[in-house]
Amino acid sequence: MTATNLSKLGITLSPLALGCEPLGGADWGKVDMVNLHAAVEQAWDMGIRVFDTADIYGLGHSEEQLAKAFGGKRQEAVIVSKFGCRWITQKNQKRAVVYKDSSPEYLEKALEASLNRLKIDAIPIYLVPWPDAQTPLEATLEKLERCREAGKIIAYGLSNFKWTHYKSLADKYPLAAIQGPYSLITQEPGKAEYSCARHAGLATLTYGPLAQGFLSGKYDQNSNFEENDRRHRLKHFSNESWHCNKRLIRVLHQASEAHQKTPAQVALRWIIEQNIVNSVIVGATNPDQVKNNMGALGWQLGSHWMQKL
């Protein structure tokens, strides 16, 4: 298998990464851009160097705001961005119409737009976020390789693809990273797939470690979310899900009390101690949340609680 070792490219992944979708200002309820910029600064000051965004987040707004929040430091950060979801906005609709497009033609346009919004010369890690049934994956990878050779991206990979996609093409293209969801309630790809990826030399990044706050300890089955907050429509925030996961939530709080850590720190620590992930992407809307998330580092959950959870 051909794989690009990120360390050879001068890219170092911090164990925690900042998820920057809230900077898009959409789908997370009311957000305070001043606090979000402060969260980016706090993350940098505490040693986080990986910042995950995408052109679809806020329809480009997340990338623009991340560049503003960074200032001159944006050239030093490991920015992960993505393309492959196009959008159409209409005046009479609250939400944009989104559809997948990983074609080489759109890739070129999307990459140039992201570089302009981020105000950088090359994107450190550029990902295809979802399979596109209309475009052969090999055609997308061929174009990504041309963009890498042109110096517009440093490394590339796939997000939300099955491991079989990597194995079938990894001998031909220098894929660098795999990304997907992973948490106490979502393990797809599973532990075995992430382990295979790491063994093959691919960097592994995961998102949704707190299941959009479900595992943070801040919410329960009585929590209400506004229409502009995606959590009002996510299945795992339904009453049925709270009932199905009540045992997990109980054990999560028990582990929290036993270690004098927050539920969020325990949920993050559980992923870290799997030893299958290079960087866990977790969002934050203010500096205090960044500090809390960083509390997942520097201690051990232990085998007893790992198994119990």
C-alpha cells in the first residue's frame, strides 16, 4: 500500500483538534462569533494545531472566519478542509439545497475558493467528505494528485468512506488520511478499520466524539433545541435514544465521578485510550469549552472503566 506519512511532510497532528463547523454560524443555534474566535485562539495557546473545517460549513463562512480568527498563524496551522458538497441557495428557502459533486471540474473550483477564503497557499489536508455515486473515486483522486503536485494541497484523504475504498486504490494514490465519526455511541468505521488504517501508515482523524453534545453531560431528554440547531432533528437526541442509552449515560457519569473529570472528558479519553486515532476532532463555541476538552489529556481512564463503558 502506498501511503503518505504526514510527519515526512512536516505535518504533526495534535491529539485533539478543534472542529470549526460552528464558525459557519449555521445549524448550531445562536452562536457568538467573538467567543468562537476566542475559542480558536485558546485552542492554539493550549497546543492544538489541527483545525477541521469544510467549504460547506456555513456555505464558506467557516473557512472565512477561521482565517480571520487565525490572523498570521493560519500558515502554521494544520487546516483540514473538505470539498464535494455543492449548494444552491434560494430566497424562499431557509436552508440551501445541498448535493454531492466530487467531479474533477468542481474540485478545481472548490479548491481555489477554499484557498481564497482561508488565505493560504496550500491546504495541509484536503478530504473528500462523502462518496459521490456520479463520479468514479479514481477520477477524483487523480485530480487531487494533480493538485498536490501543483502545490495547492499538501496531503489528501477520504472522510466517511469504507475501508474497502482505501484498499482498492491505495496502491496507486498516496492517500494520507482517513476520517470518520467515532464515539461511545457511534463506531463506524469501527476500531478494526481505524487500526488497519494506522497500520497502513494513514493518519486517522475522528469527529463527533461527544455525539454533538449528547455525551457532554449538559443535556437530557428534556432539553429543547431551536429549529436552527441540528440537534432538534438528530436521532440520538430523541426520547427513544435517551431511553436506549440511559445505561451508558449512567456509567459515563459514574466514571466521571470516579476520576473527578467531566463526562465530556471521560468520553474523549475513552477514544484516546483506544490507541487507534491520531487526532480527535471536537468542537467548542467558547474558550472554556476548549479548556474542558483539553482536560481529557494527561491521565488514564484505565481498563476497568474502558471495558465498562
